[in-house]
Amino acid sequence: MKFTTNEMKDAAKVVGMFVPSKSPLPSAECIYIEAQTDGVVWLRTSDPMGAAAALMIHARVEEPGAAFVTAKTLNAVLGKMGDEITVESDGKVCTITTGDTEVKMAVLSDDYKKPMHIDGKPVLISGQNFIDIVNGISFAAAADTSVHSGAKFEIYCGMLTAVCLDGFRMAVRSCAVDAPDGEFIIPVRLLADLARIVDDEVKIYYNDKAVRIQSGILNITVPQLKGDYLKWKNAIPGAEKTIVTAAKKDLIAKLDLLNAVNDGKKPVVMQFNDSVCELSVQTVMSAIRDKIGVKMQGDAVTIGFNPKFIYEAVKAADEEIEIHLNGAISPITIKGDGFLYLVLPVKVKE
């Protein structure tokens, strides 16, 4: 194999985002480089337990072939080299040169196995909608390795709804799509990486085993997370006793102030009464009390929250938010056009 290109550095960096730092399979920590006679070079990952990424670049191919090299070393080397790279491999050693610099890397003998190909009619959404959905729900995913560490996507009657939840809060975002009804679950860690690099258009293909996401020249295939996902619609409260409308920027500014002295363990107390929201927090060393004006319908209520959970929900909302409350011990919902956030309260001292 031998080819020369000026696209190698950025391509290897992107594909390397989907390579695990540690794996029981040596090939899973590698990038598979395949040069074809038509001037196309593919960079692929090979992790049967995680995401399989593939990215196409163009090159002057003198000799087709392939090589398995360690992703971490490859990216470390390319980061210190020039833009135009020549890559050669005899099946045992991969030589990378730029100018007077030459680096030799061992080639793994493992055979690359391409992931299953998933096609059919895709779920087609804009890159911006994809980014908004991922950024708007990923903070609420569980931090463990359960099915709730993923985002559940449901398509019904032309509407795509994405959900993340961890037992203490829930985030829901939706947008219109032209796709048949169905559902799938994707690890949030993967989605967060994709949201940083997607093109203007995102195509999502899926079956009952895996999901393939295509955007521009990037293809990612990942096994679906399996398990019993919470029936999230049942968690949304029914009729509310209090509805509050507030400006996001005002509420975020006050929460920022409270969090400046909070140790992250003391609840943020919010008292809604007479079109005023009074916010307070008290720690061993300090106490802050502040307030903002709001529009309010219904009963007065005093309620407390984990400071991180309420802050992230408000931050992910649109500029004007509507807060629905049903007393001091029921979950609140923060609603707007195309989103819903639910946060469980914590007990506060009277």
C-alpha cells in the first residue's frame, strides 16, 4: 500500500474519536487504513462491542492495500507532522513520511471485519436539528452502563421524539420528520461526539440490532442498547396547580449566583408567590436570597431542587420557559416548543 494525501490528519482525528482507549481486543484500539485504486482511502474502526466509524478521504494512490495501526499512536504522530502525508505498508510495518520526517509503526495482523450494513429508508433530519436534540437531552442520561445511558428515539406519525432520563430528571426533544414509525436507542456518549462533527444533513438507518448514522463522508454504526426503557410518558404529571412563565436569562443569572457559593449539596429553594420567584440557598458558610419577577397563575408553592439538575434543565430550555408545578413534592416540568424537561424536587426545611 502507498498513497499521498493532505486529508489524513483531520480524518484520523475524527475517526479516533470513536476508538476506545482500552479494549480486550487489540484491533478495537486501531484504525484500519484501506487504499483503493480509484483514489479513495477509507479510515475505519473495528470495535464489535461499540461504535464502528468509517470516513472516506481522497489521495494519490500508487499502490492499493491496507494496514491496521494503533489509533492513539497514529494521531499522536500525525499531530506533529506536516499536512501532506505519504503512507506506505508492506503488511508488517506502516511508514509515514512528511518532508524529512519518517515514522515507522507496527501493523497488527488482525483481520478487519466490516460492520453489518444497514440500509432502507432513512430518518432524515437537518444537522442543526440533530445538534439541538443531542445538546438538549444528553445531560439527563444515566451515568451508568444501563439502557438509560442511551437516548431513546421514537418516531410516530411524522414526529421524532428523543428522550434521556436517569431516575431524577428527564429531557425530551422533538422535531418533525418524514419517516415510518419505529424506535431505537443510541448511547449518549456516541451522540455527543457526533454532534460536534455532523454535516448539514443527517441520515439515520436502523434495524432491531444496530443503528447507522451517516453525515457527509462519515458513517457510524453502533449496536443498539438493549433493555427495558422506562415508560417515560407515564412519568409526566397531569393537571398542574401552578403555571409560571419566566425569562431564561433572568433565571440562569440568579442560579449562577446561588451556585457560586453552593457546594453542590445544598438544595436551591424556589418560592413562587404573587408573581415573584424568590431563590435561596444556605450553606454552612454562607446564605444567598434573591428574586425575579415572573408571570404566574395558580397556587403559591415553595419547592427545592438539586442545584445541578435544575440548572441544567433551565439552561437547555428556550429563552422563555413555562414551569408547571403541582405542589412541593411533585416533579416540575419545564415546557416549550419542541421540548419538555422534568426534574424531581428534594425536601427542604420549612
